[in-house]
Amino acid sequence: MWRALTEDDLFSAMHKAEIAAVRSKALADGQSDPVAEVIAQVTMMMREAIRSCRDNRLHPEAAYLPEAAMLHAVAIVRHRLGTRFGGLIKGGEDRLEEYRRANRYLDQVASCAQAVERYGAEESAAAPQPAPRITARRRHYGRDDQDGI
């Protein structure tokens, strides 16, 4: 299932005090709410990684990601908000490792090593598994070579 990453997804991984601190800092500086902006940036980055693998097909809605990618998207959004407003979001080694894991996931998706859910009703299963490919220009067998098969 593909869907948009929401602030509720982010809230599930952050303390409300952290979100309130980020928003109050941004509004104090006269900026707009940074959460929606960072979510949009991370969504675009993740869709580009998915698009990099020729076996993947994206949902036509620009804000949609596969459900399996949401956990990684949240980790990246949280990290970016933390670095943008340094110190307001307490990271710790666990959160830093989640961020690193999310980036490894993106690298694997982009290199076709990690399958993602393909968009489309007829292909609701994961992306196709690797299969052998014949790359020779000329077939080395034919009707006469198959002994009646």
C-alpha cells in the first residue's frame, strides 16, 4: 500500500515536546512550519531512490511512498529536523543508528538490492525477483538441436 507520510507518522517517533520545540523555534525566527517542508523533501529523496531501480514503478501521486519505507522516512525526517535546529531534538546513539539504517535502505533500494512494493493493482506484490538473462547475440541451440523436444 502506498500513502503519504504524515505528521502523525512523525509524532509516533518523537516526543510532543520535541515537535513543539521545533515549531516554536521556527515560528520565532519568522519561518513557516518546517515539518511539512522537511517531510516533502524526504519524500522526494526517497522517491528518487525508488525510481533509480528500473524494476520499480512509482505511484503517480508525488507525495506517496510504499508503507515499508515509512519507518525509514520518519528516521530521516527526525534527523533532519534535529540537525536543522541543533539541540532541540535529542538524538542519542539509537536514533543515529536508525538514521544510518535508513540511508543504507535507500542505497539498497536504489541499487535494486532491496525490493519495494510496486505501484499498480495488477502488480500488488513486491518487485520481481532476479532472474537469469540471456545476453548472447546468437542462440546456440535451435529446432534441430533439441532431439524432438
